[in-house]
Amino acid sequence: MSYRTRRVEEEIKREIASIIKDTIKDPRVGFVSLTGVDVTPDFRHAKVYVSVYGNEEAIKKTMEGLDQAAGYIRKEISQRIKLRNSPELSFHFDDSIRHGAKIAEILSKMQSGEGQNDA
């Protein structure tokens, strides 16, 4: 992956985060963290990976809200970032943060369990 592609991905990630935080007023969109953006080499398509805080229902509603807002977010990106082609956005749920927290919890329980056996 080229330096320019990585730079554009980071800029798109920063702008989408700003747009979601400042301008998206959809009540379905809850607490969202952007975990990554993958852009095709021609910058026509971008996969946006998001992590959502909440239960399965909150995740479903947030993803629906983001999918509905994709056109608006794309328009905003085209105004903020000067590219030949404004990328078509697709949002994908990323459960890596949730998975990492679950592993940390299991490790913590195992560690505290080992300390009780030594006493």
C-alpha cells in the first residue's frame, strides 16, 4: 500500500469521525468509534470499520443509521477533501474492541483465580 493511500485513509477516517460527531443527528447512531478505513487504489470505494458501544439492538440501529447517512457523509467528504473521485462508503461492524475486552476480562479472571489457589 502506498504512502498516499495510507494518508488518504487516515484523512477520510478523521473527517468521517468529525462528521459523525458534529453533524449526524440521527437518534439511531449511538456511540461510534472508527477503527479503520480501507480505500481501493483508485479511491472510488472505501470500507469504513466501526465499533459500536451497546447491545446487539444498538449495534443494528447504529449500522442502519450509518448506512442511511452514507450519501450525506460522502458529500461532506467530497467538500472537505479534494480528490478526483469521492469514495463510495460502506460501513462494516468491527468487533475487535469488544473481542479484546472479553479476552482481557477472561485473563483477569484467570489471574485472580490463580492468586486464590496460592493462598
